Amino acid sequence: MDNVKISQALSDPIRYKILMMLVRSDNACCPVISNSAGESPVGLCNCEIMNELSMIQSRVSYHMKELVETGLVNEEPRGKWKYYFANSKKMLDYVDQLKRDFNLE
Amino acid sequence: MDNVKISQALSDPIRYKILMMLVRSDNACCPVISNSAGESPVGLCNCEIMNELSMIQSRVSYHMKELVETGLVNEEPRGKWKYYFANSKKMLDYVDQLKRDFNLE
DNA sequence: CGATTATATCAATATTTTTTGATATAATCA
DNA sequence: TGATTATATCAAAAAATATTGATATAATCG
């Protein structure tokens, strides 16, 4: 199920942290941009995450791919950078499904 | 963090399914019992889960231990059986923490 | 254009998680 | 009591994930 895959994405402390960073991201090391929804400035690029978490580049790339694959994160290439945005809609869907599956509230 | 550990518990399709079964459990293969909160009949024993999911006993044991360790499931030994109950409070805590961490709603 | 910078991917390794079968414990039943 | 039944645990194997370093791609900068 979709929720299992998302739980799996959230089950790594690094990815969980990155998601929180994205949610809270304002502008970054990289040039300030708007996302496609016109909100501005939001998003983080790989390099920012690397620096923030002191991780090597391929490791960041790997985890971002995992996150993007679940839909929890959207990406937007911009010049030589790639920006990432938290997808709140998807997060909410996850929570709502949990509530349904586990009879909450 | 606690939420990472819980996500990890939810990230296995079998455990996710068992949780749903527990939430929906009424009475079972084993004698009908009440849980310590006096609600009755609820809970499932190992054997029920084994049969339902066609899993060997040690595998069920392993997954139940994982679930109990997160607090998502409570256990109650009763004679030679062990009954399991979904802990809705813990599930709600998880959801609430998600909302806070990811700025939902 | 060539050099630099950002990111992706790949193969090898390491680590973690899951599964199995065997054995242990402990309660009930006859 | 001994036999049976339910569950736990353990060691080994299998499978899945994560990490690293190397190399590839592709955009920008001078």
C-alpha cells in the first residue's frame, strides 16, 4: 500500500529530518527562487542539505530520490541546481489514511 | 525520535496489516476475553494472526515484538495465550507529532 | 571553448531487517 | 504426572537498505 511505502520513507532519521527542513525551509544557500506554485522563497537544493547535515553528495542524492519517489517531496530543476519542496498534500493524505486504517478520532 | 521508530514499525506490510486487524478485531479463535480496560471482546492472540496471515509462529512472534516495542500494541498474557490490543492513544500521538513536525493543517 | 560546479548513477561494501528451523519455556489438559 | 499446546528465543541464512568512492552528465562561468 501507499502508506507502507511512505512509512518506510519516514523510517530513516535522516529522511525524517530532511522533510522537517523542507517544511521549514525559507531561502537557502542557493539563489532564492519561487516554486511553480509561485510561493517564494521556499525549497532547498542538494548542496544545502549536504552542508546542513554534513553528508556526502551521493548520500544526499540517494535519500532525496527515495523521498521524491514517495511523492512526499517534489523536485524542480533550476539551472544547475535541483530544488526540493515538501508536498503537504501528500503528507496529509498519509495522515488521513492512517486515521481511516486505524480508526482514529 | 519516537516517530522514526514508529514509522519503521509501520513500514512493513505485514505489521501494517496486523495493526489494522487489531483495530478491527472483535473476538477471535481463542476464548473471548476482555482487556484490562474492561472492553470486551477485543484483542487477538498469536495463533489467530498466524492463521489469518498464514505465517509460521516465530515470524508472528517477531513482528508482534516489534509492534509492542513501539507501544503501538499492548499485550496481555492470558493463560497459555497472549493477547494483543491496538493502542489508539499511541497511534494518535504519532499522527499529532507528524502534524507538528510537518506543519499540517 | 575549457574549467568549474551541481547532481546522478553505479558497483562494491557494510549494515540492518526479515525469515526460517530448531530448541526452550511455560501453561493447560487428560 | 506426562502429553499437548502456545509462545519466545536463538543462530544461521536471506533479503533489503544504506553508505562510500568513482565516474558520468549536464549546466554555468570565464
